Amino acid sequence: MPKYIYKAMNENGDTASGTLEAESVEVASSMLISRNLIPSKIKEQSRTGDNLQLKAILGTSKVKVTDVVIFTKQFHSMIVAGIPMLRILSILEEQTENKGLREAISKIIQDINQGMPLSDALDKHPKIFSRLYCDMVKAGEISGSVPVVLDRLIYIIEHEAKVKSDIKSAFRYPLIVLVALSGAFILLLTFVIPQFANVFSRAGLTLPLPTKFAMFLYGFLHNYWYLIIGVIVITVFVMISYFKTSNGKFVRDSFLLEMPIVGPVFKKAALSRFASIFAILQTSGVPIMQSLTILSATMGNEALTRSFDHIRERIKEGAGISAPLKSAKYFTPMVVDMVAIGEESGNIDEMMRAVAKHYDDEVEHAIKGLSEAIGPLLIVGLAAIVGFFALAIFMPMWDLTKIATKH
């Protein structure tokens, strides 16, 4: 287990330092906080200087989710302890090893010194702090509950990072299999089939349809490989450019939500995000229309955002919340009914927490079932490729064997 060197402050403001063993910087930070110490610097004790020298040369400008989580946890702990905001940011700037985050904190300090609110200063770094992060901090500033908002932000960030990680893990094995199958297909088509085809041609055999088709594919790849690569590169470039536009995001996200097998997972994850954020905003005392504005900007899916924008306009007209939701495409009857109950009882936040918990469990269950659902498709694909090459090779070999037997 790695060792970490730390500097921290106790409740009296005195400085403490030492080393501890932990699985990660985040765990080390949590251990210090549990000891009533506010960490100001945590750094892994290097066995050799090589890693630190390499890090100093190359830098670590990319800010990971874990970096943002640690930043938020330490910010929350120190602001609860009553330390002034600028002092907190200075401590965080000093202890942060990630170059990109350290530079962002430095600029945030400068902006706050010039009179800018924290939320606006964070909003100038969208690649690090999401729209949801900035909007919730702003809501906390308005309601005077920044520590509470930061605590809930930690939950949201960690939860969504876990969901994304689980989805990636579920798709990792199928992707590896698909890449391997594609490589095997091209290898057999370009190296194996031509050798057998030459043997069959010299024997004067009439090639069966599977072999002819395999030879056609080989000839196409051999003669037009540069065109194929060019078309793939151009297509990928055009798709990436298109998906950066509003309409492109809408088309992509609509397609993802409607896809078989994976579509329900994305839909449930989006509904969980909607319910959890809505619950947190209502608990934090954010006005309903401001909550809806924040939700619209932080749905994480353009198709859902457009659907929600229409709902928001109807709510502005005084139609309530549950009635417009009922007419929306992606909101399930359960969500609509729970919102309606929350409206009637005046505890929408509790209802939304229940919805979020339900869909969290649904997402976890659905992700576990992804591999089971995709597995049979991979087997069918593997069988199709093996069957195709078996027919392409063994059908003419069978004819060749019959000719040899006659002679």
C-alpha cells in the first residue's frame, strides 16, 4: 500500500505533518478528516525521484473526476470548519498536484479578489466544473447553504462517475471481442482465402458462391483499401463535427435512448439523474422555476433537454409539474405519479429521492444484465463469421476431394 506525506491543520489552527498508508489520495484525505485534521497538502511518498521528475516535465493538465471530488471534499470540510474562502482556496492551490486544477484555482482566487462570486469564477472553467456544479454552487450562495450544496455535489459526482464506470466496464468485453473478430475477419480474408482460391483455380474447380463472395471482398480490399480508409476517416470526422452541433447531439442522444438493450440503461440513468438533482435542489430551498432551469441545462442528454424545455414552458403557464411531464416522451408513469404525489403532499424532494433510489437500483441491475444480453449476439456474430469462412473454404475442398477420389 502506498505511503503519503501530509500537512494538515487541527481545530486550533496548529500545523501537523507526518505520513500514513492509504489506497489513494482520496482515502488519505478522508482518514485525516476523520481525525479532525484539515489536510493542506497530501503527496505520495516516491520510492524514486523518477516519477516526480517525469510528472514535473510532462505536467498533469487533464483534471479527472477524482481530482474534482477531492477538491470538493476538502473545500467542504474547511468551509464547515469556518476557514475563510480565500484561505481555503490558497490551501487547495498549494496542495493540488494536478497542474490543470492548480492553475484553475489560481485564476479563481484572482477572480474572487476582484469581487466575482465563487459560482461565476468556477463557471469560467467549464472543462473542470460542470454546468450543474456551478449552478448548484450559485443556488447555495443565494440560499446561504454552500456547505450543504457541496456535500450533495460530492454525492452526485461520485455516483455519476460510478454509473459511467460501470457502463464502460459492461461494454469493455464486447468491444474487445468485436475488435478481435474484425481483425480475424480481415486476416482470413486477405491471407488465407487467396491461398486456397489459387489452389482451387489451378484444379479447375467452379468456385461456390461463398468462395466467390470472399474473393470479391478480398479484391475490393486489395484494390481500394486507401479509399476505404479515406471514407472511414472522413465519416468519423463529419460525425464528430456534426455531433458537436445542437441538432447532432439531439440525433445522437435520441438514437441512444431508442437503441435496443442499451437504450433502457441510458434512459434509467437519465431519470435517476433528473430525480436526484431535482430532490437536492428542492431540499436546498431553490425556487421551483430556478430548479427547472438548472435541470434543463444539466440533463446530460439533448433529447431529454428539448423535451424538458417544452415541459418548462408549460409549467411557466401554470400547468403544474406532473401534467406536463405526463405528455413528455421519456418520463415514465412512475416519475409522473411520484411528482404528482409530491405536489399534493408538498414533499417533492422526498418523492424524488425515492425515484432516484429506485432508478439507481434499476440501472445497477440493467448494467449487470448487459453482458448477459450482449453475449448471445457476440456468439451469433462469431458463428456467422466462422460459418462463412468454413463454407468458403470447405465447399470447394469437398469438390476437390471428390475429383481426387475419382482419379
